[in-house]
Amino acid sequence: MELGNSLFQARKRNGFSQEDAAEKLGVSRQTISKWETGETLPDLCQAQRLACLYRMSLDNLAGFDPEKERIAQMVESTGEEIQKKIDWTKLWSKKYPVLASYQDKVSVEKYAAPLQAMLENLKKEYGYSDRDAFLVLKDILAQLWKEAE
């Protein structure tokens, strides 16, 4: 997404008008408009002030994606109790049907033992809790997936 659109989306998400943002930054409304339309770009100092105003990092502002931001907010706001109630396999199998059917084909025990050993190694070697070891292993698998694409 281009920077101008990122600025527009971030401003809207924070409930500011162009006038509001301009007043808080000490610039004109036309300057905000030009930044948002891509006619001009804020200098680094102004970009940092925009990021602060919109309560986000400069990196996030430069690559702000409102859809990703909405998903991130949903994940962060979902409490532990609600997460426990969600059948994640069922939910994800709507998008990836293999998750609903592999159990009939794959010998889970065959793969569970080596994975359990990896989890135990992560806990022993790095002092991770059960959850942290699972998350690290999940992240390693995700990295392998990205490399394979």
C-alpha cells in the first residue's frame, strides 16, 4: 500500500479529520491532504510525529494495512478464556479442508513422538514453558513453509 493511503487509513482509524491532524501537527489541512494523496511526502521528522499521533510505529505507518491491523487488534483483544472455547482446527479447516480429514490417513503417533522430542529439547535447552516451546516449534514450521513457497 502506498504511503499516502496508509496515512489516510491511519488518520481515519484514529477518528481524526484532516483539520484535527493538521492542528495537532502544526501544519495546514492542505499539507495533510497532499501527504494523503501522494502529491508530497512528509519529511522524516513529520513522519515520526504522524506515527506518534496515530499511535503506531513509523514502520507500521509506512506499511500500514488496515485489514492486517484489524486482524491484529482482534487477536490482541481476544482473551484466554474465549481462545479456549474456539475449535481452531474446525475453524481453519473451512479454509484448509485437509485439517478436517488428515486424521484418517496420517499416522499421528508416528509424527507425534519426534515432535514431542523436539518440544522437550526446546524446554530443556532453553527453559521454555510448554506453551512457549509449542509456539517456537510452530514458528519454525511457519518459516519452513515460507521458504518452500
